[in-house]
Amino acid sequence: MDMTVRVPGSCGELVQGWMDGEPFLVTCPIEMYTTVRVSDRIEGLHGLGRKSLRALELTLEFFGKESFPWGMELTSELPHGKGMASSSADIAAVAAATGLAFGRALTPQEILAIAVRIEPTDGVFFPSVVRMNQVTGTILEAYPAMPRFAIAVFDTGGTVDTVALHRSRSSLADGRRRAIAERPWCDVFPLLQQDAVAVARAATQSAAWQDDVLPKPQFLPFVDAAKRAGALGVCAAHSGTVLGALFPPELPEPAVERAVACIRADVPALAFLCRTRLRPGGIDVS
């Protein structure tokens, strides 16, 4: 037994908000990953945090097993507390790897059912970009033809406790939540079925609305700098600290690199994290 499972993280969300009394998000999976290796050449569990250990426990429960007879090692490229779906990727990778070790690939919906028992979850492990209720695990819509933006990821600093933030947003007395719910989301959703320009417009609008709720330092200067550098728009971690500049999928890498340099010069207070690309969600197995 020697198997590796890889699940992508995210650059925040393309869109996130409340509508009809329910929260939703639109996933933004990127080419950065949590990787879980299962092997009989590994002894014990390595790199698993509290949430991923809980994922292992719940998956064993799902299969009616009392213990995991192989070794498991988790590594991740995703920083925690930044809104890059690090916990969701960890949970999904552990659940998927555990299922495969016992001889059955869990469906994304089965993984989601496990994940939402642990915390509100980003569905980066579904095989396309999806709109979902991150609390109940309900998938609302899929976007299989999403453009593969080149993304420059920047960090505004600090960390966010996503569970605590979601708890505060769930309070019926929270006027900020009501303000988000009153936004015209039905005008935004159709943009996600269109071309890269329309999708970037939807993401930028959502990021701007969210900045009224969880303000990010240098948000407006970043938006201006990104557009001057050739970005079609921006995305944001609605429950985190990162911002992403969305560049045309066909833009050559040297041009993206030059654009990043321009943004860094224009908004030096932001920390540049990486260049990456929007990808379909999903689980890679090798």
C-alpha cells in the first residue's frame, strides 16, 4: 500500500454571501495543495491537525472501522487562517485517502457530509467550481466551464478564525449579515455562466460588498493597481486575509510576472504570496 491523494486549496471565494436566509459561496480552487500519503512503509500519523484527525475518525466511523492499519502523512502548501481553504483541503484529503485505503472512493457529496460535521466547508474537492451552502453541504449550482484565470495572490496580514467569524455572521441580530442578504445576488449569478470578463466582474463585486463586512487593508488601492496592471478583476477571501488579482487565462506567464511587479510597487503594504491559476476542483490520486 502506497498511495497519494491531493486536494486543492483556494484563493478565497469567487463569490460569497447570503440569500433567502442561507449562506453560500462559489469556490475558487487553485493550483496549491494539501497532500496525504498513505503507506505501509509509514508508521503512525504525521502532520494531521485537530480537524484532519477528526476527519479520520469520522471516516473510520463511516466505514465501520475502529482503527487505521496503515501510516498516514499530511503535508500542505496552504497557510492556515488566510482564507485559502487549508482546513477544507486537509479534511477532504484525509477522508478521501482513508476511503481509498479501504477500497472505496468516497463521492464528493460523502466527503462533504463528513466535512460539514467538523466546520463550514469549502467544496474545493468537487470536480468543478460550485456554488454551495457551506454549512449544510448543499450544492446549489456547478460551473464546469469556468475560465482558468492566472491569479496573483496577496496577503493583507494577520489571520482569521473562520469558525468564529461564521458564528458571528449567523446571528440574526447581525445587521451586517442582513446587509449582505439584501445585495442583488440574482444579478451576479448569471455572470458566472459567461466569459472571463463577466466572471471577474462578479468576483470583484462580491469582494467589494464583502469589504463592508470584513474590511481588508489596502483593498481599494489593490483593486485599482490590479486593473492598471491588466487584471480583469479581483477575488477575496470573504472569511480570511488574502486577495487575488484575476488575469486573463491566455496571458503569458512573463506578462503575469510583470503585472505582479507593478502591483507590488503600487501597493507595497501587501505581501505577495504566489502566482497560481484557477483550476477545476477535485481530488487527484496517484
